[in-house]
Amino acid sequence: MQLSERKIKIMQAIIRNYLETGEPVGSRTISKYTDLNLSSATIRNEMSDLEEMGYILQPHTSAGRIPSDKGYRLYVDTMMQEKDKELEELKEMMLEKEGKMDHLLKQVAKLLAVNTNYASMISVPAVHQNKLKFIQLSRVDINQLLAVIVMEGNVIKNNILPVDEELNDETILKLNILLNTNLSGLAVEDINLATITRMKQQAGIHSEIVSDVIDAIAEGIKQEEDLEIYTSGANNIFKYPELADQQKASELINTFEEKEKLSELVQESLSDENNTGIQVYIGNENQIQSMQDCSVVTATYELGEGMRGTIGIIGPKRMDYDKVVGTLKTITHQLDELYKKKE
């Protein structure tokens, strides 16, 4: 059933007032909050209809009403307004945080928690999906080479490789050309046996160095196989009375510390390869038991072909959806712009 314009305005008033105060909203408050010029009795009748339709509910201890999960969903789908000034300030802060990817993502998680006053998380893109940009071999001493492996998204792996003989500059240059000609632009998971065999044949007596470089790449992947998630602001949860119950808060904190459930949330977000938009999970829409009194808003960001991660904000169901969604859109866009600038 489609809501009338009057009911929509009353829903907006209930939700926005509740987002600001956390207190149940009565008809008298709504009459002051809107330009409908309706009597309190008329507003009460409309609220009764909205309650029957499942958009609002009445806590046992109050005569006012609060939004239901269905009401929040209506708000998220049809009523949000982004806050331009705050988003411009966020862009400027993002530019100040630019740096190596892992450091940047940790800073993004902190920035989100501070900016929204909720809890935040961000997953690091899986390394095995990244493309190699270049490999640089350089001499450390007679018996060692330094292999610098650079992947998309400014992911850098440094490895010391032992060598049995001293290599001159010309030999090292030829090996660098060989490695980059064959591997640059390949996703790590696309380096197959045929490629490795061909490279070892071309390297001749120095084929072991090629093997060592491939092993170094593989070791880098192994270290990153567990999904890495950075979190921040978990203690912000205690600021909201509806989440401050000791048992509920403890379960939420454990979810953030153990990260296993967060990994499931990230995998769900990343499972749709075409999903680069905003996902909003309200209350029971979330499969994570400890978060069913919360809302979770996630966005997929992309730092290049195959390099995708998830950003998420977790807060009360009465979170400022306008600000959260606008913030995530800004962050994902800014990460994309920073990545392009590094190319």
C-alpha cells in the first residue's frame, strides 16, 4: 500500500526526531515539527495507521512511537538527504591521509569512526586478486639480492633472496627485464606453471633466482590469505542507550575483536562482483546475531581490476543514515581517485 504525502511527512518527522533524540515521539512533537497544520488528534489517527502498517511501534514504557525496522527501511529507500558541507570536509581529510595502502585503510577506519560517531570496519583487498605492477631486484651484498614486489593499490612486499654467486649489474638488469616482461600486469593467481617454466628457460643458469622470486610472491599471498579487517570506534557503541546493555555490548565488542563474523559480512558484500553500491542491513536483516539490534551499512570499494574490499559502519538503528550513506559514497570515491593518482 502506497503511503499518502501526509503519512510520509509524519514518518519523516518521527524518524528524524528519533534519530536526533533517541526518545519516543508523540503527536504533539510532530505537530511542532511539521508544516502540516494538523491537530494532535488527526496526527494520532495517522500514527495509528502507520503502526498498523508496521512502520512504527510503541515501546511499553511510553506513549510515543519509534520507527520499526520497516520504517527505517522506508527512510533509507526514499527519504535520505546527503550533507554536502560535511562530505567536502571529509574529502579534504582523506587527501591528508594518503600513503601506503595498509596505513591508509587503517586511517580510513579511524576517520569513519570519528566522523560518524559509530563503529567502523574496512577490509583489505585480497592480494591473490591483485595485479603485479613491477619487480625490482637490487644487490644487497655478494650473497643477497633485495626483491621489491609492487602490486596494484601500492601493496609492496620486500624479500631478501640468497644467491650462490656475485651477480654483476648487467645480469641483474637482464633478470629485471625478464621478470617484468613476463609478470607485469598479471594477477598473482594467473601466474601458472607454463609461465614459470618459460621464464626459467630464458633465465638459463640463473633460473633459481626466478624460482626464488615466484616463491617470494607466493609467500606474500600465504601471509595475506586470512581476510584482514581493520576496525575502529567499537566503544562508540556504549554512547547509545539502546546498545548499552552489558550483555549486548559485550557480544558486539567480541564480534569486533574476533572478526570472524565481520569476515562473513565482508564475504557477503563481495560475493556479488557487480556490487559497488551501498548495502543497508537494518535489525533482523543482518545475519549476525550480535548485530540484530543495530544497523549495518556497507559499501564495496575498488582499487583496480580484481582489488575489491568492503567498508562498513555499525551503529544503532536510529543512526544518521543520510550522513552515513553520504560518507561511504565519499570514501569509496576518494579511494578510487587516490588509486588512479598512483597509477
